[in-house]
Amino acid sequence: MKWVTFISFLFLASLAASKHLPRRYRHAGHQDTIAQATEVTPDEFRGIALVISSQALQQATYEEVSKVKNDIVELQKKCAADEKSDPECTKPLGTVFLDEICHEQEIIAKYGFADCCAKVDPERKDCILAHKNGTQGFIPPFQKPSAEEGCKAFEADPDQTMGRYVYEIARRYPFSKTSSIFAGARKYKEVLTTCCKEADKDACFAEKATEVSKYLRKEFARQKQICSVHRKLGEVPLQALKVALISQKFPKADFPTVLKLSADIVHAYTECCKGDTLECLLDRADVSKYVCSHQATLSSKVHDCCEKSLLEQGDCIAHSENDDKPADLSPTVREFIDNKEVCQHYADNHTLHQAKFVHEYGRRHPELSPELLVRLGKGYGDLLEKCCALENVVECLGHGEAELKKHISDTLEVVKKNCELHATAGDYLFQNELLVRYTKKAPQLTFDQLYEYTKGLTKAAAKCCHEDEAHKLPCAEKYVSFVLGEICREHEIHHINKQVCKCCGDSLTFRRECFSGLGPDPEYEPTPFASDLFTFHPDLCTADPEVLKRKKQKQLVDLIKHKPTITDEQLAGVIVDFQGMMTQCCEVADHKTCFETEGPKLIERTRTAFGES
């Protein structure tokens, strides 16, 4: 679908005169300046300056970055007091940040920015952004202080401690949103405030600081996934999903507004993905301001978000509940089915008509996932291609409507079956089932990778299967899409196989269906049998239960990699045989001798069952 085409068309045709257009659509002379940076508090502006400087000067020391940050803050104070006090006061904010970096001659010479600073914008800006490196390990791993040392530093100078924390995070994630780093810093400050009062500081930090790290890793992973999709598939799939999601979140919003917001949000993604995190921040702030100034026509659910600081509004709005459907909204979208004129609308602009369908269907069905809505939009387009070539258009569309409804019911049935399996099997056996499936699909992945991905899918089932019917499907598709996105990011770095490549590269919204349809990799050469492939140690009888579970899962994966075409019956037989050996050997005093005797017998029986002996 040519989403870029219709969004551009709609902006030119319908929104060009809007006084509410974001900054990039306004007159070129109207831009954010440092003198206007009063919409955030002084502390927030200092934080922004620190984040942007740390992300640009990744290899610089904290002291060097602080020098740049302090100069920017002082300039902002000066310009706020008198906009005519310095020529920098009326320059675009992004230009001022680059000017301040390039004024530091020693720093730019030391870290290789001299050539960039000799250029003029936009070449200067592009050059500096091109230096950003988000590769893991580019900045050495952070050496965490002990709990005691961290608390002493925090008590002595809270601002310095938090500043260093923000600096260390920002320089390692130069493409990440400022708001995510701020959110992580707020959470970490709460950890310091709480844990430094505890007698057992180490235990407190081990629990609470780990949660902050998990939060940040997931946030950054999600942002990297967006950039991966943007890099490989462009803005199209991201805009399509946003149209669906915003239609559900703001069902009162009219179609042009939904398109406007979706384009604005994806444009912010584009800026962050190319490393222009300041422009990304400003774009997101514009979206927040627009939403908060149009609450009456958009949503009654964002009031509390709009009471927060500008830096917190965006993420809060993104996670806000869907607004209630308008009372006068018709229950169905018959105008897209019972109307011959739809063919003319479709002929006039294919993608615009499909987008209207997604919008109208989405605002009526918050219980469906955005991914499913986009798939329905694609199905509706295919239906029009078929029916509009026939004489009995309405009759054909009526039959086709049943196909769209079947796709919805099929999707819900997949979720239902997986939830039933999870309810019956529990987390451990459910994950084992997923390990079998995904080892067959992608045997090139290591056990640790397969374990983490299937653990993520198991957590999705544990969380989403307990949701009510209004939230179950959106929850499931969201979390499953995240895990599949992580697999695709891994594939982008290290090629997995051709069938995974196809699923990752063809369609974002059909990705889950594609992965579900994969069988054993046809080009995979199974791991040859070796005597040490399956080893049975006495610690199988004495290991911690969780450790033992993982050991068994490792052997399960090794077995599938050796025999990816194994049938369910063969696998069940091997598992029963293995459990029997475990019971037998763990009941005798000499575990070691028993395993040495019975282990080879088990292997031989297994190979015979596989037709290998």
C-alpha cells in the first residue's frame, strides 16, 4: 500500500492551511529557538542539553560533555532574559546545539569532529549525526559502583550522580528518545532514594535497579525495532499501523486528523532513527501539544497526561486508554460494502480509500489489534480489486465480507488455542512446545537465543490470556510482535535462514502469520550425531529445580537440531523414555553409574526410533 502517497496527497489537499500544523509544516521562518525553550523547566532543559550532548559526543568524558551542556544552559538563560542579547538567540535550536559543540575546539579536534564543524548546515548536521554509533560495545560496558558507593555519591551530590547516570545511558544509546532516558532516570532516582535507606542495600539494588535496567532495555529494543523496520521497509508499514492505532485510541477524531497525527508520529520516528534526537523530541512535543489542545475533539482519556510536564506527555498519551466510542457512531461500516460507488472511490485513490476503511473499522472495534486492522484493510483492497471488475459488485462484496469476518475469527481462534494450551500446560511445558516449534523454524539460533525468545512468548501468554476479550487480542499481537521483532533484528545482524528472511522482509503486519506458517527449515543440515551430544550427569538428580528445567530444555533443543523432522509421537516417546531413566537413576544411590549404564541405552533406543542405527 502506498501510504506515503496518500498521506502526502491529503496534507496538500486538506491540511495545508491549518494553523495547527506541526513545526516542520509551518512557514520556514517560524522555528523553535533557544529563547523559546521556556515550555520546560530549567532542570528539564539542563537534562535535555545533557542528553543531546552526550549522544552527540559519545566518547567524550562527563566533564567535557558537562562543559558543552553548561554553555548551552547559560546561553538559554541569557536569551530568555533578552532575545536580542546574542545572535544565537534567534537561531533554530538545533543550530545552536551544533554551534556550541563546534565552539569547543579541543573537544572537536580530540574526537574527530573538526571536518564536520568546518561545513555549513545541513551538511554539518548530517556529518555530526553520521558519527553516532549505537553498536553494542562501541562504548565500553559501564562499571557499576557498589550499592554503598552509589549511595554515598547520591547523598553527597544527587544532581551530579543523576547527571552521570543520564550521561552513561545517553552515550550508549545515541538514537534513543530523550523521554525514555528521562523516564529511566526518574525510576533510578526512586531506587536510590529507597534503597539507600535500607539496611541491606545490595539486595534492594539487585531487585529494584534490575527492574529499571529491564525497562530501559525493552524501551531501547522497541525503538531499535522501529528503526529496523524503517530502514528495511520504510515509513509505509509504520504509518499504516499508526492510522489503525490512532483510530482506536481517538474514535471521535475525523479521518484527516488521524492521518495528520500518524504522519507526525512517524516523522518523529524518522528523526530519531537517523540520530536527530533533538528534532525527534521537538516533533513529539508538537504532537503532544496538539493532542492536549484538542482534547474536546480527540479524547477524554488524556486529561491527566496533559497535566504532566511536556517531556512526559508523549509517552503518557501513547499508553493512555482508548477513548469511548461516540454515541452516534453506527455499529457497522455498510457504506464500504453495500455501495457501488466504492469502486469509484477506490479507483480515484486506492490507498486513501483503504485507509478510510481501516479508520472507520478501527474506531468501531477497539477489541481488534492494529495489526489485524491493517490486514483487514489489505484484504478489503484485494476484495475491491476482484469485485470491481465484475458486474454484480455489491453481491460480490457481500460474499467477500464473509472472508474478512473469517480472517477475524481465524485470528481469534489462534489466540484462543494458544491460551487454552497455556492454561493446560503451564509456563514450563508451554515454553517447551514453543522451543520445539521455533527450533524447527530457526535451528541456526543458539539455545540461549531460542530460550529468551520463547520465554518472551510465554510471558505474553501468561499476561494476555488473563485479559478480558476487549483487550486480549491487542495485547497478544503487541507482545508477540515484539518478540518476532527481536528475532528479525537478530536476523538483520546475523543471517538466520531464508524463510526467516522472508517473514522479516515481506510485511510487518503479516509477520506473525508468516512465522506461524513456517515449518522446519528446508535448507538446514541437521547436527550430526555425536556421542557427547546427549550427556547425562548425576547433577540431574540434585540440581536446583529451575536449573534442571533449563538443562532439560537445552537437551530438547539439541534433539530437535539433530532431528528437525521429528514427529510429535517420536518426541513424546523420547520424553517418556528420558523421564523413565531419570526416575530410575535418581532413585538409586549411585546416580553416576546408573546414568553411565542407562544413558547409552536410551541414546541407542532413540536412534533406532529415528531409523539411524
